[in-house]
Amino acid sequence: MLQILHSDAHLVAINKPHGLLVHKSMIAADASEFAIQLLRDQLGQRVYPAHRLDRKTAGVLLFSLDKETDSLMQQQFMRHEINKVYHAIVRGFTPEEGVIDYPLLNEKGQSQEAVTRYRRLKTAELDIPSSGFSTSRYSLLEVTPMTGRMHQIRKHLAHIFHPIIGDRPHGCNKQNRLFLEKWNHNDMLLHAVSLEFTHPVNHDNIVITAPYQASFQRMLDLMEFKD
């Protein structure tokens, strides 16, 4: 059963697990389960994804329950009127905060403006030698994409040399292998924490938050992040 975070007559939001596709995709022919199908069966009615999350990303995923609401929500996303917040565990100690303004190529090879803000929440330093250093350093970040490009957060954090743990192909192979071999951890540590928007029908301010999935929380506990 999918965890329901919000439900009303027009919208429903779930806490998407790591590894679950939103819908069928030609680039993931191995998948047999999809969020849209599971939620439809769980609710007994048709649902419309208001936005997308990568297969590897967990957290708040919003659906509309009718075509009119879906159209209104799509417009809000296109106008960048929805505040999206993510948490990520990345390699290294990042600056306390920053803005990544770096264009990304779309599927057609066209350059598109892409801007991501981030803020460091906590750090962890483990007594594990890595890349010539005696310890391994990590940061827990709050990340807010100002634009909505494909794999934007993943590509932007890799661009500033602080890739997300568990990311493939944009991450660090050495770190990914370390987490797999030492802790049997294989999920990408990126979580959609919250969505804030104006309800398209009753115009209430809606804030939907998602608790971490078990694998993300497990790594936070193991790594003992400090302020």
C-alpha cells in the first residue's frame, strides 16, 4: 500500500518509495509496477500525475483526481508557482549555501536555463579513508530547484563536485561502491520533502510533507550528522 500524505476531493499525494516509476517508460522496460497504476488500484479510480519524480527519488508525489484539476495543477507547475523542497546526502562538505546557475541540455540537445538553490543543514565525517584522505565527509542539504529540468538536482550537485550518494550515472562510483559494500545501501539519497502550492479549486494554501523512507533514515542514523 502506498502511503497517502494528502487527500481531498480533487488531489491526492503519496510518499513515493525509492525505485518506483511514476508511469511506464521506454527507458525502464524492466519495471513491472508504477505509481500511477498502484494508486489507481488502491483508490479505485483514475489518477493523473501532476508532476514527476525520478525513479530513484523518493518523497512527495502529487496526483489530480480529474482532468480539470490536472490542467490547473499543470499550469501552476509550468509557471513555477509551486515551492518544491528536497533533501540530499552528498559527498564532501559543501559551502553553507549557494546557487547553481548552469544550463542543462534537454533530450533534443538544446540548452535550457537551470537554477538550483541549496543550503547545508548538517555534516558528517566518518573514520573511513577515501580518495587519499583519512576520513570521508558528507553534507545533508536542503535543495530547492528554481526550474524543472530533467535530473536537474542530480546534475547540478555533480557539477559542483558534490554528487548525491547512490546516484548513477551522475554520482561517484567509489562512494556508491562504499555504501553498497559497507552498509548494503543502494538507494539514491534524494528525497522530495515538501510541496507548497495554492489549491486549484478552493484556493487554500497547501503544504504537503513526506517523512524519509526507511533507507534514507537509516543512513542518517548511521552517519550521525551534526549541526
